[in-house]
Amino acid sequence: MAKKQPNHKRGVGQPEFVPDYGLLKNIAGLFPSDEEIAVVLGCSRQTIAKLKKSDERYISVINTAHQGTKMKLRQLQMQHALDGNVTMLMFLGKQKLGQADTQKHIGDPDRPLQTATTIDLTPAQLKEAIKALKSETSI
């Protein structure tokens, strides 16, 4: 649990709340809500709101944990793509390479609308992209 340390500048009332930064670091990478952080640290949501505005160390611990988790997620996504997961290959291709699905309207205009979805890569191109990525990446 977090420690409460007196702050001699505050005067009468409750001592200033000092979060347990180690515990915060352990949970922050899971992207918890302010309410969840407050429960774990043993304080109110209002205290968390104040910490987010004024405690540089709190802000740094949260940001560092978030960035670490994002990097881990990217690494896992890339590994799945390199392992041949077509869904992940398509997702990363759209996000990082600007590839897109295209919608084509086909059929008779007097009949119900039909659509067809296509992707920019043929299966052969997709396999070639996987081979190229595997040879260039050391994940």
C-alpha cells in the first residue's frame, strides 16, 4: 500500500498522499482506469486526478509503463505476422504500409446492390512479403 507522509507546508488535515511507485509501475502497463489505480493504491479517484496533474514521478511511471506495453504488443503482432498469420499481415500492411481494402459495386443497377472486397496483394505477393520480412527481421 502507499505511504502517507506528512508535508509540513500543508498545515492541518490529512497528510499528503504518496503513492507506492513500485506497485504503480507493476499495474500501469495493463492500462488500468483511474478508479482501478485508486483501489490498488488505496486512495480516491480525486487523488489520482491530482497526481496526474502535479506529480511528475507519477506521470513518468505511467507513461513509461504504457510505452513498454505498446512495444511488447507491437513485437507480438510482428511475430504473429512473420509466423504467417494472414489477419495480422493484413492489419500491419494497412497500418504501416498504407495498403487498403477496396469496395467495388457490381451487378445490374436495377437489382439489389452486390459488393466485392479485394486486397492489394495476391497470395503469391503475400508469401513473398512474408519471406522478405523473415529475412530482414530478427524477431
